[in-house]
Amino acid sequence: MPSPNRVPGASAAGHFHIRASLSQKIPVFRGWQPPALRAPAPREDFRGSASSRGYDHRWTRLSLKYRRQHPFCEECERHGRDALADLVDHVIPLRKPFVGPRLEVGNLQSLCARCHSGIKAALEREAEATGQIAMLAVWVRFPEKRPVRLRAPKIG
């Protein structure tokens, strides 16, 4: 079995080349500091535990049931793509200023991680920035009603 550091076609004399990815990531030693001298980690971004945000055993059961009934990403299906769903998302989020219904099936959708962190996050930012929180449910279900800059480009 060839060595992982050898490039296929290397000379028989034993010359080999280090992979570019290995030479690009060189660890940098930053030095050790005792805990008293380290700056404390910022805690403003801590959202609280999952259970304190409303994700309890009832949510776990509901999301598993919903993903069994809707195994594919609903956003990808709207655009003619096939992708398995990675999670169940609230159409109207639970965080402020939105605070949508928590355990209603009509407020849920199955999404892949790409759509959840991409278009869904962009729609939430747009709704919050423009004060159109009520339109978020319409934008999610009907892509043609989204703001023009958040619509998917037409292919063909």
C-alpha cells in the first residue's frame, strides 16, 4: 500500500512530495497562560439550554414524528431538488421578536442544514429588519412572494 504522503507517479528512488493541504495548516504555538491571566469568555451570546428555550420531550417526539412524515427538505422540493431533511424548523421562530406557536404542526417544516442556515436565516433577518414578521410564513411557503433579492434565480 502506498504511503499517504506519496504522490502517485513519484520516482522509485524514494523522492516524495508532501501534500499541499498538510503544509498549509501548520499549528502555531500561542503560549500558555494561567487561568487568572486569561480574559473571560464573553457570555452575551449564550442562548440558554435547549429545555429552557422550549425544546423538551414533547418537542422531541413531535419533531421525530414530523420528520418521519416529511423526510425530504421542503425548501429543496419547492425548487425541484431532492435532499433529505436534517431538522425540523419553526416557520415563525420561537425567539423574540417572533415567538411563534411552539407545538403546532402548521408552524413546522423539514429542512436540510443548507436551507436552514441559508435561505431560512436570510428570510428571518429580512423579516426582522423590515418589520414584516407576519409575512415570514407567506415567504416560507410561497417563494414567488418573497422579496426579489431573496428569490431563487430561474433556471432555463
